[in-house]
Amino acid sequence: MKRYIKTTGAAAITLAALTACHHIEEWNNDVYGNFDALWTVMDEHYCFFREKGIDWDEVGARYRAQLKPDMTQRELFDICADMLAELKDGHTNLSSWFNMSYYRKWWSDYPQNFDWRLIQEHYLDFDYTTANGMSYKVLADGKVGYCRFASFAYSVSDSFVNEMMTTMKDTNGMIIDVRDNGGGALTGVETLASHFINERTLAGYIQHKTGPGHDDFSEPYPYYYDPAMGVRWLKPVIVLANRSTYSAANNFVSVMKGFEHVAVAGTTTGGGSGAPFSSEIPCGWAVRFSGSPIYDADKRLTEHGVDPSPGFEIQMDTTAAVNGHDTMLDFCIDVILNIKTAVIGIASEWVSLSADRRGPSEKSKIISALY
């Protein structure tokens, strides 16, 4: 009998779900069979070998040499996990009944640059509106809107976003804080980002595997966002990110950075631009990995992160944090407060760029610099 592995894509942008059954060899349910099944699934379906300069044949041979016929499941798991760690990919995990492998160095080797308790205590006074992973409040005597979005794992509510933007309508601009946002559903990215555009907009490109070769990909397929039917925000926006901004949140940053009235502040994000796929090896362990590369609107791969806008790179001062100051957030607040005279990056252009006089649709409200 032949074994078939079902590989399911988790990306749900504008493409239909990419699901296919791929015929592969039949593997024995033993140490060597399970290792070879895992190596082959990755070899045929992982999408970043070329970008990361990985010789997967060499990696496989090196780790296969460590196998022993009588080794325990835990010993085999550790070898397989170490092999997958060579990919340096936070989207790649091996799951068993006793453990799940996870590559952490994409964020653990960097400063955290975020303290939610500090913000709640010293900026929000523990008094703010929150729902579905989003928290917001108007700061700086009504001049700055602040929105903390913790995770795209929550469903993004259009009505909640409409209410938030209406509450902030008299501010100079908005800060969207996605530090420590580890991602979630790409559908949430589209829902939120659609409130910051006034016309159909190219958001990026996606490819999918067309064969087992490392270079077997479709042509990049463009995907677009349409404007939200509710409130649309065309005033200045600063998206604040850190290294732990990952996966769907990384995609959100890359999409927003392409909008004229948006700047990205903080540090380079953690990346994670491969839509995760999953499979299974004979012993029942599940493997999840990056299967479809996603690019920004300029066809740049963001697997290694999205950089801040020029002039907007800022780290958190740990000494100032002890005294209740988030220097990254302070920087963003200062830019918004001085928006009409700022010369940092693109801030000096924001007022004219956000003053979009195109008439809103009957079901939409445009919040711009001329609101």
C-alpha cells in the first residue's frame, strides 16, 4: 500500500485554501522511516531553502548519521527537532504527545522592547477600552490615539474598529502598537488594514509550491484589499513594532508600511512570512512548516522581518523604563504631537497626504486631516 500525506495550508488571503494530496514513498514506522519521512516532507514542501542558503541534503545526512535502530522516541524526537532548528524558522514545529519543538532564537536573542504593565500603569492609568485583543485610549490631552493590538488570533470586529476611530477623530494621529503580537489569522490583517485605505489597494503577493523541487513555485499571485465599508482613517498612523512582532503581525506591518500616511517605528520585526502548512509522519507526529512565501507590495520577502521607516528606529531605554517611561512609545507620541512641523522621515508630508478629499461612499466615513 502507498502512503499519502495530506498537506494543508493555513493561508487564507484572497486565494482559496491550498490543500493537496501528494504521493510519496511508503515509510516504515521505525527510527529511519520516520526520520526519512520528515526529511522528505520538508525537502519537497518547505519554501525558504534558497532564501536561507540551506543545503538540506547535507543537513539530512549529518543528522541521519546520529540515528540508532534502538533509540527511544524521545531521542529520535530530539534529533529531528535539532534538524528542523537548522531552518531558523518560528513557523516550523514538530509535535508529539510528549513535546513540541520550537525555534526561539528569532526573538530570544533580541531585547524585548515592550512592557505592557508599564504602559497600562503609566500611560493608560489602568483605564481603557478593550475587546478581542484590542485596547485603546486617547492620550496627550486628546491629541494622540493609542491602540494596542495584542494578537491576530482574535477576530477583528469592524464595529469595534469603527468605534475606536470615531473616538479618536479629533486627535492628530494614531499609534498602533503591535509589539509582542505573535500573529494569528491573516483575515484579521485584511479587516484591520482595510480601515486605512480609501481605494482598492495591492497588499502583496503569494506563491505556492507546484512540485517537489526547491524552486518549483507558481508565479507570484497578487492579492488586494478593498476599503472597509465603515470608518476609514486617513490621518497619520505610526505602527510600533518589535522583534516579537511575528507572522500575521509581520504581514500587517508590511502592508501598512506601504500606505502613504503610515510610518513604522521601533525595531525590525521578527518576520515569519511563510504561510504555515502541516503534515504527519508514520508514528503520528505532526510537523508544521512554512509552505507558501508571502511578499509585500513591492515583491520583497519579509521572512527576515520588516525594517522601521527611515528615521523611526528606536529601542526601549531600560533605565527609563524603571522610572515608568516607554521611550519607544514616547517617541511616537512626540512625532504625532508635532505632526505639522515634524521633519523625521515622512512625517512632514503626512498632513497633505492624509487630506484626501475624495467623497466617501454612502456607508463610509472618512477621517482625515480635514475632518
